[in-house]
Amino acid sequence: MSGKLKTALELALERVEQNKEARTPLSHEQKQEIAEAQNKAVARLAEIEILHQSELAKLAQLPPHQVVVQKEKLQQNFLEDRRRIESERELKIKRIRNRR
């Protein structure tokens, strides 16, 4: 970007151009790869959710004054892991779509 703010029209035109790319038909192989990437991400998300719930359950064994701090740490780590997995999934799908 040249340091100036884009107008609403420029932003809209960019979105239209990006949508054109997304509308290009995908090959059968690309569709399968995208489905696999999505399935793997869903499985990883489910795995970290189970681990997170397990760690939360262990908090009951801690003294009350430590529970709040540990719960915040667990929640922050969980959210970071979710964002990372979702970001990796989107990047992988984007790479698959851009392969033509």
C-alpha cells in the first residue's frame, strides 16, 4: 500500500477480484484435498477441546487461589491453539485453491 487510505470503492473492487478467484472451479483432486484439510482441522480442534476440558477438570484439585490464574492461562493457551489451527487450515486451503 502506498501509505494512503483506500476508498470504499477500491476496497469493494478488491473484494470482487478476490471473489472471482474463489469462483474458479476446483478440480476433483483440489476438492478432496480441501475436504481432507478441513477434516484434519476439525479433528485437531476436537482433540484440543478434549485436552482443554481435561485440564480444566484437574483445576478442582488446586487450592482456590490458584484456580483463577491457572484457568486464565489454560483458556489463553486453548484460544491460541484454536487460532493457530484455524489459521493453518485457511492457509492450506488457500494454497490448494491457488494451485491451478
